[in-house]
Amino acid sequence: MNSLYLLLDGLTILFPLLLSFDKKVAFYKTWKHLIYGFLLVGVPFIIWDVVFTSMEVWGFNSDYLTGINLYNLPIEEVLFFVVVPFACTFIYACVKAYFPKLRLTGFNRVFYALLAIYAIAVMLFGFGGYYSMIAGLLAILTIPLLGKLKTNLRFLPLSFIIALVPFFIVNGILTGTGLEEPIVWYNDAENAGIRFFTIPMDDIVYAWTLLAGNIVAYQYFMDKGESKKKKYKRKKKKVN
């Protein structure tokens, strides 16, 4: 089925797109803030993807692709960096809207500690492999960087954990679950060599950096927009 990857992209974004008009979440009103994440985070990840594909760290099975390429990447892979962050940022917006009073300080501390341990394990198991070393290191670096930001990101860890459910479904299919061959193949010499079903353990820290980066950009520019509105209202009151 040469459109399977494209179909997965479509299904990934379908329900978040339709549910974006939920009155409580009103995600559609904040779509413009997603653009910054796509540009600031998605573009570097696409460049990373282009490089690793040329190095054969991973690659793609043409049997499941439409044949449309951007550089050496299938168009479906490029769309992945739009639809997956969109869907996961929608989950983040839902958690914020429906559980605003959750106190997550202790939960978040445990999460970041476990994330650091997991990322170190990825690097140790895949020592010397390009994917393991870069993905693990980037995940570790995000932890102190997030702590320095003034943006309130207390819902980020919980949102990521919830997002792992659809992530395992979609990524499982991409890596070969239920298929004769995987849509995306990996050179195991460049990763940790451990899989959860068909998913390389490295993919979890990769997903964390990609999704956290997009959500941070989204929340930062949301806050910036709210700050501008408040300043404008204050100036308007002074004039009146």
C-alpha cells in the first residue's frame, strides 16, 4: 500500500483537528502560535532527518510511500513534523483546559529525574551510535534549559506521557508492527539496539525533544501574546 504512511499522517491529525473547535479548549484560536514551533523546532529536525537518512542511520520503505520527495525525504516524513507536534500540542492544550488546578510539582521532578536516567541509559546502550548519542544528549540538555524559562510548563510532562499512547500506536506501525516490513527502518549499529515491540528505545527521547520543543515554543508565544494584550488594555484604560 503505497499511501500507508500518508494515511497515518492524516489519521494522526484528523481527530485533534476536528476537536480543536471544542469550546473549552478552543485550540483553533491558538493555531498561529504553532507556526513558531514548526519553524524553530520542526525545521532543525527535518535537517537532522535529511542528514541521518543520507548516512543510512535510518531510511524508508518505498512500498509504503507515494514517491514524492523533498531532498532525500519522503513528503510523508516531512508532514510527520507537522501533524505529530500538532496532535501532541493539542493534548497539551486539553490537559491545561480540563485540569487547570492540578498540582504537578512533585510529579514533574520525578519525571525529569527518570527522563535523565532513561536518556543516559540510551546513550550507554548505544554508545558510539549517532542516533543514541545525539538523541540522548539533546533530551538531557532540555531539562536544565526548561528550568531557566519563565514560561509556565508544569503541564508538559503529563501531556507528554499521555501523548505516548498514540505515539506507540503510530510509531509502532511505522517501525513494522502488523506489517511485513517496516515503513521506517533503522540501522541498529547507530542506536541502542533495544526495542519496545518494534520501536527503538531511542525514539522516546527523540520524541521528547521534538514534542517538548514545539510545546515550549507554543506556550512561550502564547504567553507573549497575552502579555501584549494586557499592555494594550492598560494603555487603553489610561487613555480613557
